Amino acid sequence: MGLKGFVEGGIASIVAGCSTHPLDLIKVRMQLQGEAGAPNPAFRTVRPALAFQTPSAAHIHVPPSRVGPLAVGIRIVQQDGAAALFSGVSATVLRQTLYSTTRMGLYDILKKRWTDPGTGNMPLTSKIGAGLLAGGIGAAVGNPADVAMVRMQADGRLPAAQRRNYKSVIDAISQMSKREGVASLWRGSSLTVNRAMLVTASQLASYDQIKETILSKGLMKDGIGTHVTASFAAGFVASVASNPVDVIKTRVMNMKVEAGKEPPYSGALDCAMKTIRAEGPMALYKGFLPTISRQGPFTVVLFVTLEQVRKLLKDF
């Protein structure tokens, strides 16, 4: 029965991850906007506006405009083609196989162990605890794929000469190991673990709690309508809870470390402080719209698929 939970969770996670990958890619690109050293039209060369000025070009500081998710998506398609929206999808498959399969399977085991046999209910605090534990372990297992996914998704925003041009997730992991050491595969792992704990606890616990509330109060019957409602609400809760950690995680994982040079960030706290100083506290919620746009559909697809897979495998 324990293995069955891993299989069900893994299938549902891979389906959800692949179907919402373009939204995740847009989210990553938006989270990297405004980062120091990133391609940014903050300084532009302009012609003098007044006739009596010298005709030579002048460099002035122009505040960079914020680009929305739709504009980011259109720009990606225009520059690199529609297929670019699925850059790093192989890393997504590996990440879901390692991370989500582990967290979903562990949560299912803990849920069965911690459910009161008399009432058949599990307290909300126990659900949150199970989510925190399952998410942390799953993230530690899946961190190499997570780093590879972030880099592959972010590569297209760099000038052609600076791109890493990973051919696949295996190539990305291999190159990182050779050039930056095996430890680079766990770069930002503390952030990944913290984010995964927040996401899993808020996502899985809130889904179960909302679903149970809907059914116990007789608001809806146990069907796709209930699953969609509960999962979308769970996706919103998870987005609010995890976005700040997700922004810092993305930047730490994506930073380019060169031999003999000091890395852009010494760690998670340093990245957070530099981001807030340079861009303001709301920079931690950069990419929130694509985050909720991705987390909502991802959570809906995840739980609707999970419920259907459970029905198909109920006799096994």
C-alpha cells in the first residue's frame, strides 16, 4: 500500500508538471527580472533632445519597465519559437519523478498512520506536520533536477554568447558536476527544502481540509467539481506561502559562479537582502501572477489526476 501511494502521486505529478511547464518557465523569467547583471534596458543610449546639444549620443538612466507574464511569453515565442516554452521540460519530468513522487508517497503514508482509526479524521495540525516532513525529504532528493530545471528555463534570457546551452537534464547535471563540482547540484538546497515544506504543507493539507469540509457540510458531492474547487483553493494558499522563498531560490540556483571571482550571492539571506535593497520588499513577490497562474492549474491537474488514478488503481 505504501508503494501504491508513490506510484499514484508520481503519475499525477508528472502529468501536472508537464502540462503547466510553460507557465513555470514564464514565472522563472519574471523572477529574474531586475537582477543585478541580468540583461536589462536600465541604461539606454539616446540622442540629445535639444538642438543646441552636441549630436553625440548620451547615456542616461531609464527605469526599467515591468514586463507582465503575457509579454514575457510572447517575447519568448518571438525570439526562440514556441518550442522554447518547453525549455527544460526534461528536467521537470526528472524533478517530478524524484521530488513530487517522494513527497506525495510519504504524505500518503503519514496520512494513513496519523489518521484517527475511530473517527477516520486527521487533525489539520497533523496534516501540516505530514506536509512539512514529506516536502522537506522530497526536496532534498530532487534538488539536482530542480537546479538543472531553473538553469535550463533561464538560459534563453541570456545573450547567445553567455548561454549554457544544456542539451538535456542529464547534460546539465553532468556539466555542473564537472565545472562547478558535485556540491553545485545542491546549491540552494536549504531554500528548496524550505519552499517544498511550505508548498507541500499548504497545498496537500489545505486540499484535504477543504475537501473534507465541503463533503461534511454537504455543499457538493465527491466528484470532479469538489476536487477542482478544493485544489484551486489549495493552489492559491501554496502560492502566497511560497513565492518569496521561490524568488530567492530561483536567483541563487541561477547565479553564475566563475573561478577566481566572488559569487553574486553568498547565500540565501544575502540574496534576500540584496534583492530587497535593490528592488524593494515587493520584489519577493515578483512573478506572483504567473505563480498563481501556474500553481492553480498545476494543483487542479495534480489532484484531479490523482483522484482518477486512485480510482483506476483501487483494486491493486
